[in-house]
Amino acid sequence: MGGVSAPVPIPRFHGSQVVVAAPGPGPGNWAGAPSALLVDHAMYLAYRIRRPANQGRGVDVVVARSDDQLHFGLVAAISKELVGAESLERPALARTLDGRWRLYLSCATPGTQHWRVEVLEATALEDLPGASPRTVLPGDDRTAVKDPVIVRQGSGWQMWACIHPLDDPAATDRMWTNYAVSDDGLAWRWEGVALHPRPHGWDRRGTRITAVWRAGRTWMALYDGRASAEENFEERTGLAAGPSPVDLVTHGDRPVAVSPHGAGGLRYVSLVALPFGGHRLYYEATREDGAHELRTNLVLPG
């Protein structure tokens, strides 16, 4: 697509491996919404643990480390109480130019449909739970913002964030993705819509970008899509591309990756380019009993 000849890194449920099991059996028990970062040959993974709504929803964000990209050991855990959130959703893990760690947290404002993004910063990962939260994407009474994809490019920063309009209380699941830039990763400037739902099709209710990369001059993205409110929490993965980080165009008339179970939920893909040219993908997928687990694929070049 768009002149891209290299293989596109697409998640495949069959042949993938479980990295983090669901926290319990059945619907509402999720491990996933990952953000992965490769630093000095070690893979770092931040992900959300969710329980059913009557048991607390998104209760924790976990940060873990692995030397083989498959088996992760706990480094830190951040509870929703630390940031005064009713629930936590997808985090974003990043490092500053001077090597400090940042963890961006998607936080549900209690008693509302509003979401905001807070950041924790520390010299060491294990110190993140003791850091003071700072609001970097507050949203407003008309807009919820969450699930950022954050990339540091040299001394600058880029972000693709999920936007939920709050004008209709019965339809706050609607979503699209906006693009922003920053000089420091803290104060952001919105640059426009990166990916908006199509009027018709499998992704007409929402398009949430989850991973972005360059293939030559083309910007590529994987995104979560849904056709209806009933498909909330069971989004499938689609592919989009374009000549810039805004105004991306969806590709094809169906998802490129689904789970074989339930409603096919396979979402929140995090993509890491590897030194030898392949990619490691981490994502959340629905399993046979309706719970969600965190899985991984290795996509080799050629």
C-alpha cells in the first residue's frame, strides 16, 4: 500500500504466545492495553490490569522487564488511587533525552465519562509509584482524552491520542484519534485529526490509533475499530497509512487482525522495532472464556 514493499507487521493470534494471563476467568477480567519499549537489549512493558465493573474496573498499571521479550518480572505497580482515578486504561511508557522514565496514565475522572492523562516521572522505574502525578492532557467538559501513543524523536515528541466526545451522554464510546507535538513531552500542541471513523463500515463508530511507524516516506498505523457501541471493549485491529502523521486513510474494508474467540477482540497493539530489522508486537486479545490476555508475536523481516 502506498508504494510500501516491506512486510507490514500485523498481529496473528494463531502462533502467538501469552505474556500476561488474564487476572481471572470470564468477561471483564483483562490484562493488556500494553506499551512496550526496548532499552539496552531489555524489553520494558507497561500494561493495565482490569477487573469487572463491580470489582473496580481498571485497578492497576504494571511495569515489567524482560531479557527475552517473553518472560517479564514485576518492576513497579501503580494503583488507580495514586492518581484519584475511577479506572485506569492504556499507559504509555517513555524515556526522556537524559534517561529519566515517564509513565503516562489514562485516568477516568470519578463519577463522570471524562478521561484525562497524567504523567509520573522518575530516575528509576521502581520509583514511579512514589512520583507526584502531573496532568498533561486534561480534556474538558466536552472532550475526554486517553490511550496516548507517545514517541520521542530526538529532542521533540509526538503523540496520537484517543478522543471521546461528551456531547451525548449516551454515546461517549464514540472515538477518533488526534495528533499532537511537544518540545518536552509535557506541554502539547494539537495539530489535527490523525484518523477519523468512516461513515460506513466495520470501524464507523471509532478509530483509535495504537501503533505508528514509518515505511519509507509513508506513515503507517495500526488502530482499534468498532462499528457499534455494543462492540465497545471488543475492538478489532485495522491498518491505516498516509504521507503525514495526520489525515491517515484507513486501508481495506475489514480488520487485519482479530481473535478467533468471542466477538473477535484484538486491540491495543504496541509495536517495537528490533535491532535486526524485525518487530515485536504486544497486544490484548479475547480468549475463549471472554477474558482478555496479553499476547505477543515476533514478525521477522523479509
